[in-house]
Amino acid sequence: MGVAETKIYPINTGWLHGDLGTYIFWKGPAGKKKWQPVYCHYVDTGTHRVLIDTGLPDQQRASQYHHNCEKRGCLQVHEHLQQVLGIHPDSIDAILFTHLHWDHVQNMKAFRNARYIAPKAEIEMAFNPLPLYYRTYESGCLGIEPAYAGCTFEMVDDECEILPGLTMFHTPGHSVGHMAVSVATTAGDIVICGDAIFEERNLEPNPAERWRFWVPARFVNSYEGWRSVEEIDKRADYVLPCHDDIANSRSDVFPYEGMPVRKRRQVIPGYHFYFGDMPGGATGAVAPSMPPDEVEAYIAGLADPSSMAD
Ligand SMILES: [Zn+2]
């Protein structure tokens, strides 16, 4: 195995109607909605076959208990693996879960030989949710059987290199124990973000508020959530957020020739970081500061969330 052989295949398991203000962007246009895909990711390292999250259930279950859902021809994860990628579910070695929200865990029992690996704080919350999150974790209190009923997880309590080049690191805020997964590839570090950000746009400024990042609104802890967005900005040469249509659909497989590599932790004059410097070993990856005379045109070119509504 090795970095040279590592490939990531995004799998779209369906679409949810998400609010641009209460979910996707803090102070975004609440009441306006956008259809968002629900991706999970298959990673082939050359010697190991790993899934990162497992996505949505069928449309009936999703819409009955959660949000308005459309499959639009998308398959469930195990069906997609077999029918589109030719990978038998029994050959999956492990599933890494960024967090255990309902739209990231479905059909996990279809992978009979997989180890289930998840952040410790997510496992604790999933099996005993704060009442506000009964539905998010499909609590038995509501008469729903969660996808992980009867499953045994292996817990990750700190940053952990699960396989060489495949690292889970803390990105709490969206949920209590959320962890993103960094995958070392020939084109740099691709971070599978779970829901720590919903879209690439979350990593760019909110000009009206002078925020360096237009972070998502869906946090249990906004302080940790902002820090996690900064952490992803520091580590990622490319991001694959689970609900980002554009980032996931640029190619069927990542990395690919011509993949647009992002700038890590770029200083944009007038827009400030809040937390400390780069993690050890990554200081050389900082992008040069944006020249002040380029800022105005850059800000003018950013997408406005109110233009994203369906
Ligand atoms: Zn979530």
C-alpha cells in the first residue's frame, strides 16, 4: 500500500432539503432552502478497503423520520459499491465514522466483515443522546431502531492514524465528538470533512460580518465549531464535505489530474483568524498572504448564499 495507490471514490446516497440559514451558513438567508447531496466515501489504499460514513437510508425512512429526501436515482451505499464500483460489501475492512448522525450511518450492517470505528464522544452521545438530539441519533425513545443497534464500535479518543496516511483528527462543534479524516494522496492531503463544514464556501469569508470563514449554523458548540473550521483550513489541500455537490462531483475518483489544490491558511487582509498557528509539521504549507490590492476583486467574486436557494 502507499500514498501512490490511495484513491477516494465519492458515493452520493441521495438529497436532502437544507435551510441556508439554520444549517448551511451562520446568518445565512433563513427560510430559503437548497437541495444538498449526502455523500459518503470509499477509500482504496491498495491493500485496504475502507468506507468513511455510510450515508442515507431509503427515501421512505429518511422522509418519515427526518427531512424531505429525494433519492434521484442514487443507490444506497452497499448497492452503489457493488453495482457501480464492483466492490463486494464483504470485502470492506473498516468503516470510519466522522460522527453518528442518522444520515452518516445507514446500512452499516451490510458490511459484515468491517470494523466499525468512531469517535468515543459520538458513541456515548449516540447511545444516550441529549433529548434535543433524539431524532438526530435515531433514539429508541422515538420508536426508531438506529442503524447501529446491536453493533460494536471501536472507539477513537484522540487523533489517530488508523492506517498509514489515513488520520482521524478532532473537529467537534457540529456534534460533540466529530472527527474529520485526512487522506494522504499524491496530490496532497484530502480531508473528508463529514459535517464540520457543509461546503467549500464555508472556508471563505462572510464580507458583511468581516468573518474570515462563513461557518455553518448547525453547531452544538460554535466556539469549537469555528476552531474546527480553522483546523480543516490548516490541513486540507482539497476538501470533500459530505453535503457539497460541487467538491464531490468534480471527478469520480480523487485525486485526479488537474484537481484544484486549495491554499491552506491564507491570510486575507481585513479578515482575521481566531485560533493559533499551524499544527506541527505543517508550517511549511501556509499559503502566502493575499496581496491587499487583490482583496476587493476576490471578495466580489465570492458566491452569496442567498443566490443558492432552489
Ligand atoms: Zn451531522
